[in-house]
Amino acid sequence: MKLAWKELKYSKTKYILIESIIILMIFMVIFLSGLANGLARAVSASIENADAKYFVINEDAENLITISGMPIDTLEQVSEATKGPVTQLDIQRMNLTTAGSETKLDVTYFAIDPDSFLAPEPSEGQMLPSSGTEYTIVLDDSFLEEGIEIGDVVVDANSGLELQVIGFIKDEMYGHSPVGFISTATYTAINQEINPSYEVKYHAIAVQGTDIEDIHIDGLAVVDKATIVEHLPGYSAEQITINMILWVLVVISAAILGVFFYVITIQKQKQFGVLKAIGMGMPELTGMITSQVLILSLFGVIAGNLMAFGMASMLPSSMPFYLKLPIVVIISIVFVMISLCTSLVSTRKVAKVDPIVIIGGNE
């Protein structure tokens, strides 16, 4: 390690250039992982954030909440079959307009019981009231960039119903659309304005606990949260594609580092020949090469991560970007390990160096 560090300091210009490439490569990989996670969260964040472990939906809904539908008395049936808290959930994509503007803003309504465990904790403002004559809504904070503030009135574009904004909440997305939390009563009023003969139904019943063994209702299925997320439209296809690109970049980036050191090793054959001639064995030479790779890859990983997290803090909330620390750690470790493995190719070249031939100039 000491000899490796001395050489790095002696040829610092060359290794700084290599280090800058390593930093950019790991930054690119980490940044792409943030985009992959961000796109996943843009599809599923509100389901993942929900304080529910299971959802009761129609058997023929193919694990999609939005195409499920059940009578309101199903809530009581499910409640009687489990000891854990249960509550209704309706999801519908609509549009909002603001006063003085005809621009339609995408929103996905999450209609809930304001007193239930699905009620969000706003980052600004207040929670949905349990009762009242006004129709209220809590919006994802990406609506702040549209100039909407607490106290403003937004209009449901389909029904014309006015909703007062009473709060904002972070990281609430569904199907690449920001979420607006409303009460079940408000959701019913919107649909009755659109269709006077609207019959109240629930898309799903959320179950907070794991006591589901006795939930046996004809035509209904109990599905865990992970399965619901996996079957959200576009979720699996996006993740498979982006993660494949991500891990290919990890391997390619680490392999490029190995190529750099292979070229450097070829350029230093005379030095290795001299070191062998004065008695340095292959274990010491291998340790020097791998130590250099370890130092460069570790520093590159740390610097690249700092750049990625620094940029993440400056991105707008509307951009689908989300860094998961466990995934970042795994990528960093894999990058370092692959770098060390590719450096072993250089040691094979060093092992074939003949000191007599090299020093004699007969390369």
C-alpha cells in the first residue's frame, strides 16, 4: 500500500486524469439509479407510502386497484373478518384547473376516510377534516411549482366542483401523476356531479395488519402491497429496462478502469523488471497494483456519490429522481469489487515479465 501510494503521488497528473474519469463514471451510474428509482416512485409512491399491508380487490381485477369495484357493505364484511383496522380506498385520474387559467393539471385522486390510517401527514398545512361543508384537498408538493398555495381554490375539470387546498405532502405520485388526497364524501360529490345516477362503490379495502386468514369473500381476493405495486401499469417494464442498463454500465465502467491499468502496466514493464531483479516477488507486486486500483476506485466512489447526492438536493420536486441508500451502497461495493477483479488481468502481464530480457532492452 505504501509503495502504491508513493507512485500515485509521483505520477499524480496521470492518475488524476484517470480518477476524474472514474468519478464521472460512478456519478453517471449512481445518477441513473436515482432516475430508475425516481421513475419507479413516480408510478407507485402513494401505494408504497400507504400504511397498509394488504388490499382487498376483485378477483378478476388482475391485481389492479383502479379496475376493481365492490359494494360499500364489503367494508363491514372485511372489518368483521379481521382484527386489524381496515378502510376504503378509491383511485381515479382526473384534471384540475386554477382560477383564471384554462390549463388542465393532471392529478390522481386518492379518496380516503380522513380518520383512517391512510390519511397523510402533510408537510405543509393541515390534514383533511373529518367533517364539514367545504370540499378540501391535500396535494403533492409538486403543485407548488404551478403556483398553487394553501388557501387557493382549484376546480375539478370534469365536474366543475371547487376544492380548497388545505395542505401539501411530499413524494405522493401514482402512475406518473401527482396525487391529491380527498375524502370519500368529496369523491362521491365529484362523481355525482358528472353522473347523477352514480352508485357509490369502493375500488379497494386497505388492511393495515397481517390478520387476513379469515378474509374469505366470494369474488374478492386479498393481495399484498408488493404485488399491487408490481402490477401497476408500466412499473415492471420500466424497472427491468432501466436496471438492465444500470448494471451493464456498472460492469462496463469498472472494466474500463481495468483497461486503464492494463495499459499502464504495459508502459511500466521496465520498472517491474527492475523490481523483480532486486528481489520483489509477485505477491508484493500484485499487492501494489491492487492497492492502486483500490485507492482510486474507493476515492472515485466516494466523490461520485457526493456529486450525485449533491445534485439530488438541487433537483426540482417534479423531477422523478430518488436515491435509495441501500442500492447506492450495493452499486458502490460492486463497482469496487469488479475493479479489483479486472486489475488481476494486469498482474498476469507482470508475472510474465522477465527481468533479464527487460533490463537488457530486448523487449
